[in-house]
Amino acid sequence: MSDRFLVATRKGLFTVQRGDRRLSPWSIVAEAFLGDNVSMVLPDPRDGSIWAALDHGHFGVKLHVSRDRGATWAEGSAPAFPPKPEGHEEVEPAGQRPIPWTVLRIWSLEAGGDDDPDGLWCGTLPGGLFRSNDRGASWQLVRSLWDHPKRKEWFGGGAEFPGIHSISVEPGNSRRVTIGVSCGGVWVTEDHGGTWTCRADGMRAEYMPPERQFDPFIQDPHRVVQCPGDPKSFWAAHHNGVFRSVDGAGSWQEVTAQPSSFGFAVAVHPKKADTAWLVPAESDQRRIPFEGRVVVSRTRDGGKSFTVLSRGLPQQHAYDITYRHALDIDSTGDHLALGSTTGNLWVTVDQGDTWQTVADHLPPVYAVRWVSG
Amino acid sequence: MKEMPTVSFTPNIQRHVRCPPAGVEGDTVRQALDAVFQSNPRARAYVLDEQGAVRRHMVVFVDGRQVLDRQHLSDPVPRDGEIYVAQALSGG
């Protein structure tokens, strides 16, 4: 059970710790990078290192690491594209803007598995996947994916350029890695990044012309998560709804959630693949909580039914949206942390039945992540 | 005293990486900045992207004039030129 999690926000990184006080047992115990845009954080369960991705805007994207649980930080090597070949031109299909060979944002960071002790993965805008074989001392662009002809068809969703927001390393078999792309579907490698296959069959994009609605390459999963205890099971919060797979992303089935199927974040129980949580918004067209009430939607039967959870969450005139990385579950499956665009932060210790407010004046929350152990 | 171009940086960058003013050799902006970054390699990625171009929201001035070649930094620098690396006003 974890009693500590990290919160990456628009203006800093915060550490939340469970305390002894009964009435207010969770509180912010540390902050770092105040004023800076922290786009992603990774507590590496293998050695306790914490990685923080910063987006300085003017000064570019940086990666910092702490080896002492966040007490001190040092800037490390950041993923960077190799030199762009002379004369190479490529445009993002939707906006026809030239694709820069420059890391614009670190959007996902994951540790390799126990059988890949020095490996790290990093997903970025404009769509480059990077790999470190030496715990972040150096990074290399995964050329097998970047040079894939279908990668060049990826397009931006909410952003100008496409991005890799989800990376799932299969427990026990780190050669199998699944990534989610906005927009470009779900991609799987079985050979540690040597080759890649798009695995978005069954996903549906209602916003596309009819003949392309089931085209796997244009799907817009907002977030893809894998059940660690049942690695063939995936859940995806998609622009068009909720999808799940029980065959290792080989096929996807659409699920109808309550009170809506539109949202960005999804979490799956670490052992029970049928149990998942969503944070629904009203719709693509109106990105606010349904009826101004913040709720979390939980299924325990694989999406056949949902329980709408609201105890402890604001139920009137609340306009919080939860970004795709701002919902996380701990390794027991009992604790979840939830952050919002309007700086609210909640935690539950009973799978969402009741929520406690940790903070309500934080900067917009980009990501929450439990620290194991 | 021998004249040489000087390179100064916006105070805002100093919070992240120390960039004291420097006198360097160089006939172009590229040569002058390369000389600075040779002794301060961490600063390079704060000013230039990985393709060597000026970052999108950064600007470089030579004697008060914004450089035109943001990609190759080929703008000439006089012997006593003053290069100033600044932030573009963006983001409010």
C-alpha cells in the first residue's frame, strides 16, 4: 500500500504524504520546481529515483532526476532528435505544419521492467519515442517507429502535433511494449522496439468520414492503461468513448460508460482487469463535468455496468476536468489519486467510494503518480 | 586591448543555468555562440534546439538588431559586436 504520491502541475511538482492526523490525513509535504511547467513525473519503482520532465517554454524541454526521494535534483540528459537529414520535409497531415525534429513536450515516461533494469521509455510531442538503455544517462530515438511510414500519418489532436501519451511495459516481458498515440492509434512491439504494429482494431472514430471511422491508424485514444496482473487486458479512454481489450490489444470492444463516455483519464485495478475507473466529462463539445458535478465512474464487471462515485467530490458549479495522466491507482488497487485542471486534488483509500480533498488551489494538475513502497 | 564580440544572456535564463557575459572569437552568430557553449555546454540546449536553430521563443540580437537567420545563425558579427540572447515575448 502506498501512502505517498507525486503531483506534476503547470507550476511545480508536489509530494503528497499520508500523515497521522485523522481528519486531514493527506497533505503536501514537499514542492520542487515552483513556477516551472512539470509535464510528467516518474517515480521509478526499481531504485526509487524520481524523474521530472520540465517544459520551460522558451528554454525547451529538460529532464531532472532525484536520487534521494526528491530532496535534491540534478538536470540530466534529455531526449533529443538526431540531426534532421538535409532536404527532409514532412508535414503534420491535419494542419500541414512542418514536423519539427525537436522535442516539444515530454508526455510519457516509464521504467523498463524487472527484466530490463536499466531501461527507460519516453514519449513526446511531436511523436518521437525515445529509449534509454542506461537509466537516463543517454537517450536514443526509436527509429523503427519514427521511420515507420504510417507514423508519418499521425496528426495532432488537441495539440499542433501528434504525441505519445501512454507507454505500457508488460510485466514479466519487457520486450512487449504498448503505446497510445493522439492521434495515431495503439502500437505494440513484441521485440523491445525492433518492430511495431498498429493494434487499434475495433476502435471507432465518429468524428471521421464514414469510410475511415474504423481505420486503426487515425484513432485518438486519450489514454491507454494495461492491467499489470492480467497483461492481456487494456482499457482506453478514447476521443470517441471507452474501449477495452482482453486479447493484448489485438481487438477492442466499445464500452458505454456513465454518465458519459467522454473523458481523458482511465485507471485499471492492478489485479482485477474488470475493475476500472473513468473521470467522465459531459462531451467533446462541452468539456465540463456532467451537470457541474465532479464524479468518478467505476466498473467492476468489465464495463457492463458503472457506479457513479461522488462522495467527497464537489457536486455543484464544479468545472474541473481531469487530464489523461491525472488519475492514478496504487499497487494494491485501493488508493487512487485524482487531480484537476482547476487545481483540485483528491485521494481515496476505498476504491473511490469516498474522496478526501488534499488541496484545492494548486496549479492545473497534469499528472499524479503513486510512489511504491 | 584586442576587440572581440561579447555575448550576454537574458537574466531569466540564469535561474536555470548560469550564463555570464563572455568575450569570444567569431565572425558569425554561430561561431560566437559555439565558442560560448564550448565552455558552457549545458547552456546550449536552453538557447538552441537539437537541430542547432534558435529555439522558437528565443531571439538573438546583434547590436540591437534581431538576427535574420535563426536556422544557421549566419548573420555576421562585427569585431566589437554585442550579441544579446533574449526571450521572445510570448505566453503573456
